[in-house]
Amino acid sequence: MKIKVYGIRNCDTMKKAFAWLDERKLAYDFHDYKKEGASAAKLKEWAARVGWEKLANTRGLTWRRTIPDARKAGLTAASALALLEAYPSAIRRPIVEIGTKMLVGFEPVEFESAL
């Protein structure tokens, strides 16, 4: 089964996820959404599966310091997804797609059961 990993290469959480996958010799394709972006269609697909709230990295520096508070006020699903498209560093990471399964964030126990 093909594994697709989305995230930002230099993120500490991503490094843990990469190490976990590499230790188990699991092949994966990587999409760096800081460099390649995250399309509106992909964000909409993910939000339909897990909700936009789970996609937003509200504890990260981009969310807290870079995105203006006025843009974060009164978010709807549509405005939140537009915000994440504009600020891909505010998307939680990693996002992993394995067939029909989707993992958001790195939790070794979840990875073990899914992969």
C-alpha cells in the first residue's frame, strides 16, 4: 500500500515521523507543503474526513504570531481552509494517507496500528 506523507521537511515532528518510517523501512512519497503548497481541493478533502479544526496547527508559531488575529476571528470551515491554503505552515503535520486511512499528527501508537 502506498504511503503519502505531507508536511514540512525541517519540522521536529516531521523528523520523528520520518525516522519512525525509515526505521521500519516503509517507503513513502513526501509532499512538502511549505514548498509545494496545499491545494484548496486537498484541504477540502482532508477537512471532510477529519474536520478543519484537526488540520489547523493552532499551537504553532505561524498560527500564533504570523496570522493576524482578525483573520482568525469567527472562522468558518471555508475561511479556515482559505487561511490554511494561504499559510501552509499552519497546517498540522504530518498528514499521512495510506489508502483510505488518514493520520493527522505523529503518534507512534496510531502509526503502528495503521501501518
